[in-house]
Amino acid sequence: MKTIGKFSMGLGDRFGHQGGAQLKAIMDAGKKGIEITPVWNKSNREHMIIGTQPDDVRIEADTVTRAAGFKKPYFVDADHINLDTVDRFIASSDFFTIDVASYIGKKAGDAEIETFVKSAEKYFGDLQIPGIKKPFKVTRELVSTIAGKYLFAAIKAFEIYRKIEKGKGKENFVTEVSMDEVPNPQTPVELFFILMMLGEENIPVQTIAPKFSGRFNKGVDYVGDPSKFSEEFEADLMVIDFAVKEFGLPQSLKMSVHSGSDKFSIYPIIGSLVRKHNKGLHLKTAGTTWLEEVIGLSESGGEALEFVKDMYYHSLEKTDELCAPYADVIDIKISELPGKDVVKNWSAKRMADALRHVPGNKDYNPNMRQLIHVGYKLAATNMKEYFRLLEANEETVAKCVYENVYNRHICRLFDIK
């Protein structure tokens, strides 16, 4: 079976220009003894907005790895696919993020639920999971409730998996199951029984992306109680470890943190816990690279800066439209978005500082950053000019992308000095 490395990073590159800079960050981490498998990901929504095809991501990944002489494994992720969208990704992808969020809460048949509850009877009572101090109190009612909420989603995950397997062959891809884009987090005991469902459906899941407590807004820091997150994350690691043994899941199964970019306040927690328990991790950074392109163009000044400012002005006019698809993963204070009359006088440095996520910088504005994060469709409407400016200012833009992935993400997460 094709397996993912112990540590891996999802590298979104919406416009397909930054693969080389992203890969350099991965390779430099390797020189420091941290082996990270790069996974280039792009969702169907992004393809539809930008007008690209899944094959374009494969071409970019193959091209940049070949140019860099990168001989280690790498993957192309069909990001957040479901039954309706998976077909167009099968040929070019070898990592599939099966998104079951839309199926959660829909009920499986009564007979299916009853069969699952019966199979879980041996866990009734005090369920003690090694590494977790307090046992979980498991009742028939609890398991029935969990099955009512998640079993239908697990069955749908298997349908999607079988569709991929039929097209790719059983051993030729990595499977992730994603449950993060829902309103409420899964508890560790829910995660245990979800993994049981996936095991019973014979899905060889290698990464699991639960919803954690707190907010994982796009491109900005974690919002929530870090101590609560730490307790929850560690419990989930222990649940995964136990579930692998109990349900015959792949030994490579590991935690996946979605919308993981820029969660600087919890990186030390995540890093210390995976090191403490010698566990793997998949971190998805997604649209952060697009933001770094915009920052690089801002820093370049001249017509590139004016392009960014104009895009920001248009995003102010289309705030509701741009934000609607991302309502669960952004939190923008409209009153703290500076108006056109203010931004038009900003220097290149001032614009870049407003968008670059540097905690403590008085000019950093997380509201602007989130709005630009979801505003990539505005660049897509003027893509020829956008690409011209990216290519004219490639050195500055690539430096921003590299420093973001390596210094602000990898070094923080893996405690590289």
C-alpha cells in the first residue's frame, strides 16, 4: 500500500506558481533532520473559480520536484472531494481527502445503526484507552447517538473510497477522511467510534481530520483555549493509537490538522505532543501561499502594489459575496477594515505589513488578511495581468512564500532554531 510519511504538509498553490519555493522550504527542513512529505492540494471549488484542472496540480508537482532533483515521495491531493466531484481527480491524484462533513447528522438505516451498536457492545461500561487518565463512560444510548450522527457519513466515505479504488487500484493512493468543516467538534470518544466505523467499512484511512474545539479561521491564529486544545489533541492521539490496534487500521494512520496555517499559538503544543508520543502529523496550509503572493506584490511596489490595492478595494465592495462560502472558517470585523481613502496612501511596506502575519506588529490587520484570503477569485478575473506581475516580481514573491512556509510554519512547529 502506498503510504504517507510520518510528517507531511499540505501545500496549497492556487495559481500554480510557487511550487519551487514551497519545495525549497521542505528540502531545507530535511537538511535540519525534519523529513516532511510535500502534498500539493487543490479543491474542486478552487479549480472551478480559477478555471484550472486537477491535471495542472500534477504537472506542477512533477515539474518542480524534477527541477529540484527531489527524489523522495510527494503527493497530489484531491482536496475535499465527495461523490459528486471525485471523478475528475482520479487520474491525476494519489492522495484523496474524502470530505464527509455534509453527510454528518444524516441518519443511516435503523438496521445499520442497530448492527453497529451490537458490534460495539464489548466497549460498553468503562472504556479505558492507554494514555488517557479517565475512562470513557460508554452506554448503549451513547453509541446509538454517535452512530445516528456519524454512521451514514462513514458509509458514504466507503462509497467514495470504492469509487477511487476502482479507478486507481487498491494500493495506489493515500486516503484521508475529513470531518472538520462542521459546526461542532468531535469528542475523543466520538472519534474512537468513528474510527471503528471506518475500520468496519474497510477504509484504509491514513490521515483523519477531525474538528477541534476553538476556531480555525483561514490564515490567522487559533482562537480558543490552548490548554483545552492540548488536552483534546493529546487524547485524540491516544485514541488513534488504540484504534489502529483495535480495528486493524493502517499503522501509518495519523492526525491531520486542517486550516492549520498560521496557528502559531498552538504549534508548540502540537509539536511537543507529537514528539512526546512519537506520532505523525499532516498539516494543511492551503491558501497561505496565495496571501504570500499578494504580500510579495505589495512589497514590490509600483504597478504590483497598485494591483493589490485595487483588488482590496474591489473586495471591500464584494465582502458578503466573498465571505459567504467560508462563513464557518473566517471571522472578519468589518469595522476594522480600512477604507479606500486610507489604503490609497499606504507605502509598499505598510501594505505588506498589514497583510503579513507577524504577531506583535502593530500594523498587522487580521481582518484584511482574512478578506484577501477569500478574495482570490478577484485575481482569477484578471489572471493574465496577475500572472504577468507574479513573473515580473518572482524573486520577491518566492522569498515571501519560502519564508512563510519555512520560518513561520516549519521552524515553529518542529522547534528548529
